[in-house]
Amino acid sequence: MSKLKIAVQKSGRLHDDSMKILKDIGVFVDNGKDQLKTSAANFPLEIFYLRNGDIPQYLKDGIVDAAIIGENVLFEKADNITVIEKLGFSKCKVSIAIPKTKQYSSIKDLQGKRIATSYPNTVTKFLNKNNVSANLHIINGSVEIAPNIGLAHAIVDIVSSGNTLFKNNLKEVDVLLKSEAVLAVSPKIHNIQKSILSKLQFRIQSVLKSRQNKYVLLNIPNEKIKDIINILPGMNSPTIIPLARSGWSSLHSVINKNTFWEVIDELKANGAEGILVCPIENMIL
Ligand SMILES: Nc1ncnc2c1ncn2[C@@H]1O[C@H](COP(=O)(O)OP(=O)(O)OP(=O)(O)O)[C@@H](O)[C@H]1O
Ligand SMILES: O=P(O)(O)OC[C@H]1O[C@H](OP(=O)(O)OP(=O)(O)O)[C@H](O)[C@@H]1O
Ligand SMILES: [Mg+2]
């Protein structure tokens, strides 16, 4: 039987969330971590556990059909790889940082300076776009140490909470790109694998939507139904079911998790009682 070959990071920041998404879409993978290749038990999927930094080449060569990978790594190592879905985790930036005490008004300030980075292509593209030339010092990790030991005037590295910069007396002065985990596709993927991938993507989309929303049930006096509907329009329109208690109804709807508490406050202010909020496992729209 034909299978879709998908790469996920073997270990590191993307691994757990990548495996969680596969679990949430109902794909059962029997502990893959120690094996470098496993098959899903209930979906035509083969999982390759690889280094994030190596995945772009596997995609280019068609060794894997698809991958869950940090978008910044694709930007660094592969131009022609299509991203079909942003996955909403491992959000970060690739930024320029300099010592806190130094001034920075634009990238022109780094003309002729030394920049330490693990992302030389990303930096070079940015420098070229701005007609600036600088010397790159390429290192694979602990980049933030470079200015403090006299290795570089500036660094370009991943910034998320900003803690690592703070601890190393650095400040972020320019953002080269924003990144998150994505589902990327090999240009060499065949049609059979494409159709498996679209089934996988459909399931992923339904899980991502469900993560954004919550299911809410509440009781309201009938005369308040209109007001509540205005607060809770739902996916199309909310479900309303009469209660045994005369003059009252139960209303069911979906609310976005970002506006969740504001909506609950409004519902209470408009007479809603017995409000229940539940997670949604899947949203098939
Ligand atoms: N501090 C962070 N916060 C959020 N996302 C991050 C952070 N650091 C890295 N990432 C994202 O997670 C990806 C994986 O990072 P991680 O440090 O686990 O591996 P890596 O060193 O890039 O790769 P490899 O698997 O090749 O060792 C990065 O490419 C980036 O997209
Ligand atoms: O803004 P922050 O939340 O502090 O995150 C940024 C740090 O996270 C990453 O390092 P990681 O911990 O992955 O170590 P690594 O360099 O060994 O990959 C990145 O290289 C930064 O150093
Ligand atoms: Mg890292």
C-alpha cells in the first residue's frame, strides 16, 4: 500500500507538538522516538524522525513527501518548498540583537561590522536587500554569547520570550522574519501521496480550528434569546432547545477562545445561567 512519508523533528522544540498534532488527528504512532522511522497503525503514513536542520534537503530530494518544520529553517535552506499549513506552535522571530548599551538606528549601522549567526543565508538576503555588507561569523549554537566575548558586534538568532537576549545583556533591534511550525511539501511528491496529504491536511485543519474554539451551553429566559444571539452568533446560528422549566431555553454555540472571558461576562450580564464551557475535539466545517 502507498504511504505518505512525513518528516518530524527527532527531538527538540518541535517534536512534542508535532506528535501531539498527529495524535489529535487520530493517527496512532507506536513510540517512534528510538526508531528513526515508524509507520502509523491506522493511516497510510510513514514517519521519519530527523534533525530539523536536515529536513529541507530531504524535502528537496523527495526522500520525504512532507514535513513538520520550523518555517525559518525553510527560509534559510530551501526557497522552493511549498508551505500548505501554518500549525500555530513554536512561534518565534529571527532578529538582530546588539549589546544593550549600543545605539542602532537602521541596518546601515552594521556596515562593515561582524555578525554572529546560525542563519547565514537569511542574514545575507537581508543585508543584500539593504545594500549593506558585513562579515558573518557562523556558529551553530549559543550565538548570544558572541558579543560578550568579542566575537561579533551583533547577532542574528531566534527570539521568542526575549529571555536569552536579556540574560546576555542584548537587545532586539530589527526583525528579519517571523516563524512558526508549518506543514511543508516536497516539490517531488507524487499524486497518490498528494491525495493522502490532503486527507491529513483536512484533519489537521479541523484540529487547529477546534483548538481556537470552545463549545458553550447555557440556559436563558426566552425573552433574552435575541440579546444572547447577538453576543453569540455561533458558526451559523446557535442551537436553541426548550427547557422543561417553562419560559426558558438551552442555547448551544461555539465561541472563539481569544474572546472567551469577555463573552462569558456579557452572557452573565444578559441573564444567562448554568453556563458550561467544553473543549472541542474536532471542527469539521
Ligand atoms: N525559543 C524558541 N521559541 C519558539 N520556537 C523556537 C525557539 N527556538 C527555536 N524555535 C523553533 O523551533 C525550531 C526547532 O528548534 P530546536 O532548537 O529544537 O532545533 P534546531 O536546533 O533548530 O534543530 P535540529 O533538530 O536540527 O537540532 C526552530 O527552527 C524554530 O523554528
Ligand atoms: O527568546 P527566548 O525565549 O529566550 O528563546 C530564544 C533562544 O531559544 C533558542 O535556543 P535553544 O534553547 O533552542 O537552544 P539551542 O541554541 O541549543 O538550539 C534560540 O537559539 C535562542 O537562543
Ligand atoms: Mg534551538
